[in-house]
Amino acid sequence: MDNEDPAATIDLARGGPDASWLDRLYATDKPEWMDRDDVPLRRRQQVMRGLDRLNTVTGTYRSYARWTLEHVQDNAAPRILELGAGHGALSARLLAAHPGAEVTVSDVNPDSVRSIRAGELGQHPRAKVRLLDATAIDSPDDHYDVAVFTQSMHHLPPHMVAAVLREGTRVAKTLVIIDLWRSPVFYALAVPLAPMAVPLFGFPTLHDGLISLRKAYSTSALRTLAAECGAEVHLRTRFAPPVFMVVTATRKERS
């Protein structure tokens, strides 16, 4: 079929085509509570609240905003799209950090979108709130200066990651993806430390966080997905302490 998604049949280990035996042993298909419809909404909300607390205490939102805005430093009124915004904390930080930015706050979850619209962010004069699927974005080419997708990539199967790469680089001049750096070492260090973090961030957040480390994508996997996503995507990846991968993706004709 002519309109078939070229990424729809991609099946790839998250450690990439050259994943070691240790990486494959460390990998898991176990879903996080956040990704399970059979888990009570209250439990999933606990995960989100704990993650929000973690990001606030550690300054993670501030780092995310800096890594996003570095691509529009000379733009007085950049158009920014946040994909998978959740509760919108990063979008709020972007609006506060850049006095001229116009931010589209989007998520595929209708409950999240309703909650954002009903809150302070939904009333912000430079914010728009939209129900949006990051794998099929109904916006024109180059509509945004930068799109950002944080802490969500590991929730998606490979073919959907490829679709995000294709769509994000189509609608935005630069796509920034921030997720966890894949390393069995990080997981080995996190397991003994996790019980000490439970009182601060809650067991549900630590439960999902440990699984997230095992489901993160490697740089090798992302480069393979970019090559097979159905568009000419140029990818740059870098490690950002303490445990993050920052991906900058653009269409090759713009690079």
C-alpha cells in the first residue's frame, strides 16, 4: 500500500542491532505501572507526582528547559512544541525562561489535556493546549522552531519512536528528545540506592524508574530507527549527567 507507514514493521532490540549479551540480559519487556490500563488511576497518579517531585528537587526541569532553549537563543519569539507534556511542568518552565516564547503544550492523553487546560498553564497568554499524538502530528511542515519530547521515549515501542523522529523533524526545525542513558551500570547502581529514595519520591515512582532504566534506547538503536523512519533524519546524541541522553534530530536538508 502506498500510504503504509514505513516504520510500522520495525522490530529492534532497545540496545540496538549490536547489543551485547549483557545488554539483552538486562533488557525487559515488563510494562511500567504508567503504561498499564489495569493499574488503578490513583497508582499512576502517584508515579506522576513522585516524578514531578524528583524533577523539581533535582533541577531536572531547569536542565530540560536549558537544553531546549539553546536551539532558539537568537529567536525573540520562538514557537515551541512540547510533545507528551503530562502535567505541563516543562512548558511552564519554558514560558518563564523565555519571555517571548509561544509554547504549544500537547499530550495524547485526554485527561492530561483537560487537567492542563483547567489549570494556570491553560490560561497563559503564550500557551496553547492541544490533544496531540506525537507519532502523527497534524501540523504543517516547519511550523515550530523546536519540538521537545522528554521522559517518554522509553515508553514507546521501536516503530513508534521512529514515527516520532519522522514527525517531530517534519513539523519542527529541530527535535529535542531527552530520555535516560542506557547502561547496565546505572541500573546496578540504582537498585541498592532505590530504598533510600522511597520516602522522598514514593515506591510507585521508584518501581517505574527502575524499569525505565532497563527500557531506555541506546544510541545505536536510535540511529538505526532514524535510518529506517521514512525520512532523511540527522541525529546527534550526547550524554548529560547524571543519567540523561539528549538527542538532537533534524532533517538532513536542514543540517
